[in-house]
Amino acid sequence: MPAMLFLLGAAIALNWAGRQWPVALAGAVLLAVAAGTTLPDIDQLLPLGHRSALTHSLLPAALALLWREGRAVAAGLALGIGLHLSADLFPEAMRGFATVKLPLAGTLGWQASYMWIGANALACLALGAVLLGQLLGPRLALATLGLVAVIGMAYLFTVDGGWWALAMFGGTGWLALRRGAPV
């Protein structure tokens, strides 16, 4: 967790200091992606229970959007959390520790947990991509997205469920290229 907090702090500082420089914003995005891959598990340090609906959702990235000039951090957090949630879609079994917990309401159950994690993973990845496109020009956005993919692969190689998430992303990308979808 200390590394995640350091990366998030560095992303915020770079975002604030480099507001006028797109390359600095791209750096802030990348630092926030790295922080976002482990941010949802901060719930284990808080009295929320693992897989809290508060941290395993779009909420942390949406909160970053409250800072008017923090869109680079929000984009990175959204992409990083989306990667984390993608891996969380593939637990050994969706029960107990793996299910999503709502504050004051308890566990969602296995079906609702899959729906919660899947919907929030898609929402995070979509928000991150949209913000990235708004912040950076097409070339820098594509280069940054390529580096996000490298961070994502490094993260997904090391976590449970990551191989399946990598296969899903790879298959989706392959199908998009085969069908001639714009990249």
C-alpha cells in the first residue's frame, strides 16, 4: 500500500505541476494507472471488508474528477481500477472473501458480485479511455494507451485471474483488428 500511495501522490503532483504540458499529463496518467491497479484493495486497511463496493467501483475515479484540473489522475485511476476489477472477475470461486460487500448491507451474493465487478470494470475502462482522448492529442493518447497496456500486462501477469483477463483483452483486441475496427 505505501507504494500505491507514493504513486498516487506523484501522479497528483505531476498533474498539478504540468497542467500545460501534455507529456506531463501523460506521465500523471501512467503513475495513476499504476496506483489504480492496487487502490481497490485499500479496503483491507479500512473497516469496509475486502471487495468493498466503495473501493471496487468507479467511485475513486469519480471522486478524482471533483478536482476540476485532475482529469489526468482520474483517467489513470479509472484505467488502473478497471484493470484490477477485470482480474477480480476471475476468482477461484465467487463466494465469501471474493464477493462484493455493501457498507451496512452485507454481501451482494455471487451473481450480483459478478455484475457489479463487470459493470464497474467496463465503466472504469470506458471513462479512462474517454478522458485520455480528451486530455491528449491522438498520437500522445495512443502512445500513452500503449504504455497503459504494458502496465496492465505486467499487473495482470502477477495477480489471480489476470491470465483470464489478459486473454479476454487480447481476444477483444484481436477481434477488433480482424473486423477492421478503428484503433
